[in-house]
Amino acid sequence: MTVRRLGPGDTATAEEACQLFEDDGPLDVRRFLARAEAALFVAEDDGGVCGWIYGHELVHPDGESTMLLYSLDVDESAQRRGHGRDLVTAFVHHARSIGCTEVWVLTDDDNEAALATYASAGGVRDADPSVMFVWKLAEGRHS
């Protein structure tokens, strides 16, 4: 299994991931892949895409950047093998490499798989009553 970030030339792989994890319908991944603040990683095995994670860099008015982890999915046939953790780790590493001060994600309190995955990848549950994991990458005003 390998994890890699997709770019503008990876439309076929992005479309494969969309077809696996999103609703049916027309696809136009080119706009997403062309955006510098968007990040899409896939996990691939011999059978093709088996997981994905994507999100967006958010630049605050004061110039500080954080990264929203918007979605993480692993195909049922590939679950419980660490693919989710590896995708989150790659996403967090990318955020750190572009200077983000934190990565954050919201999930439901009863989503045990997500809670376990984010915690295993080093996320710390926020004290707010909503469920949010935070990867503290550096000190910042929005942390």
C-alpha cells in the first residue's frame, strides 16, 4: 500500500477515488486538483485506490494558516490495516510542510472508527463539547 498526494495531472486517480467514496454523478476533479490550498491524498494497493483523505488550507485574516481535514474514507475491504492512520499522517505531514499551525477535523462522538484513527495518528481531542481532534504543529493565535 502506498499513500500519495494527487496533483493536477492525476485526474483519473481522483475520479476513481470519487467514484469509490462519493455519490454517483458528474465529476470534475480538475478544479479541486488545481487549487494550491486543496490537498487530496490516496492510499493505493494492487487493486487501485483503497482510501482517500482531503481537506483545505485555511488562511486566517492575520496570515496564520490551519488545515481542515474534510474527509477520510477507507474502502471496507481495506479497513483495519492502518490505511486510515497512514492517510492522516501524510495529511498532517503535508500541513506541517506548508507552515500550518494546526490540523483540525470534526467528527461525531459515536464514530468509533474515526475517533480511534485520529487518536492513533496523534490527534488530541479538543476540550470543546463538539468532537474535534487537533494536531498541534506550532504555536498560533487560533490554537
